[in-house]
Amino acid sequence: MKHWYKILGSLFLLYACTFSLYHSLDPALVVADTTQLRAGYNRIELAGHYTHFQDAQTIAGIRIGEYFFPGDIQPIDNGRIAITIDLPDTLPSNAILFKAYNSTDGELILNQACSLGNIVLDTAATNSSWVKNVKQEKYAGFGFPNLPVLNETIRNLMWHVPMWFTMFFIMILSFANSLRLLNLKESPNRLEKMLKFDMRSTLLNEVGILFCVLGLLTGSLWARYTWGDWWTKDPQLNGALVVFLVYAGYFILRASIDDEDKRARISAVFNIFAFVLMFILLMIMPRFAAGLHPGKSGNPAFSQYDLDSTLRTVFYPAVFGWICLGYWLYSVRIRAKRIKEELKITED
């Protein structure tokens, strides 16, 4: 079937976009209203996101080292719970985690900086009444990982990242056509073939630069809500802008050359240079520089901390769907170009 990729890509995009816009995040603890614990009674209010503290019987407390100190529970609503905990004068660790558990949300852990106040730290401290921490089952539902800082903006994963996958795919096709153009041997129809490859490269670059712009816009929006600014001194972000400017220069160069043969050959050389530079700026250099993007300068890659096994079943179809859309746009531009040329011939 000739148009299989259009149908399949549309279905995948519909599935991924619907999921990214309407599906809830996994339950998570968001914040505790204290930054210091003291010996004796401590009242702590925990705030959750997509939690069910009131609807389900919840256990909550503080995990300190290998011990768990449960508290007296007072649910305020499904998103907030108050716990009162009696802490001893001495504790064996300052590794503090807030923990809540119920059958609906699973085990929820919050790692928030919290000092021990007047509590003495003694690694040898122990007490027969202290309860050893038992690891509970995590939330088993199907949804977006609910992570600190990212929160609801993780939905942009289905939009921002596939834009760059699509741009790379389109630019690879353009690069291949430029190589084929430069490798043409002398023949009676050499100019005709050259112009065909040149047209393909140009139209592919038009679609590729469109997805580059969409990637920059969705990335800037994401940066505003996660990094606090529309634009930051991130090497990958700045590299993407340079890539856009280089490919914009490709179209300016073409517009400055009238001779078809010369324009095709010079544009092909420039296109190869632009592709190599894009690969260096976006795939190589950011790995050697400090940056905010996942996977750069010691940052864990997004697949390690915000793309779980269930979410992959949405992310990969999203990538495939956007790539199909990109190629579809290219095929439309090809048909439009050919129709325009046919009309021009008819008029002449």
C-alpha cells in the first residue's frame, strides 16, 4: 500500500498526542512543610500530586537510614496529609526520606533536604523499638513519571524530543541526496539528474528547518518552566540555534546564485558541511561540556530517570509518528513543486 506510512503515522500521532495531553501523572510526594527535625514531637504536612490520601488507608512517616519511624496520620484531603512523629534524641543517620504508602498509590518517597536540629547523630545508635524499613510496592499504573522540577512539563517529552529525531531523519535524507549529486558522472542527462537531487535536498531542508524551529520553540517553553528562563547558556541549546542559522544560510546562499548548475553543486557542498556541523554541535560537543540537558556532563540521560518501561510504549510511537509527518510534508512539497513546474511549462 503506497500511503501506509501516512495512515500508521497519523494513528501513532493521535495516540501519542492524546496520551500526552490527557493522561495523568503517577502519584508522587511533592513537598514537606519542614526543613528541620527535632527530638520529640514533630508535625509535618506532606503534599502529594495525583495521590489518594483520604480515599485509601495511608501509612506515612520518615525513613532515616535503615529505620522507618511511622507517624500518627491525619489526612487533610487526597493531596495533603499531616503526620505527627515522636523522634528520639539520637539517630544513626542523617539520610532522611519522607515516605507514604497506600494500596492505590503504592510507595511514595520524597527526598527533601532536612536537618536534624537538636538531634545527636550517632552511627552506632539503635533501639529495639525502632522499626526496620520495609520496601513496599511501587505504583503499578500506566502514566507519566511524576518527577521533581519536571512535574506536568514532562508531557512535552512527546513533542520536543521527537522534533529533533524528525529533523535528523530529514537532514540525513538531504545529506544523502547532496552526496549523490556530487557523485554524478558525466552523461547526456547529468544536469537533469543534478537538478532532481538538488530539488530533493532543498525541499528536505525546508522541512528539516521547520522541525528545527519547532524543536527550539518547544525546548524554550520547557526551559522556562524547568530551568526558570526562556533561554539558558546550555551548549546543546546554543548549538541548536547555530544549526538553525547555518541552514538559514543555506537558503540565503541559494538565493544569491542564478546559474542552476553552479547553484546545485555549491549548495550540495554547503549542505554536506552543514550536516557534519549539525552532528558535531548536537551530538558530540554537548557531551564534553557542562549543560542542563539530560545525558550531558554527568547528567543522567532522560531514559534513565524520566522514561520508564510503560512510557516507552508512547514515546517511540510518537517519534515514529512525527517522522512520518515530516516525510509526508516533504512528499507534499515535492508534488507542489512538480505541479508548479508543469504549469510553468504549459504557460510557456
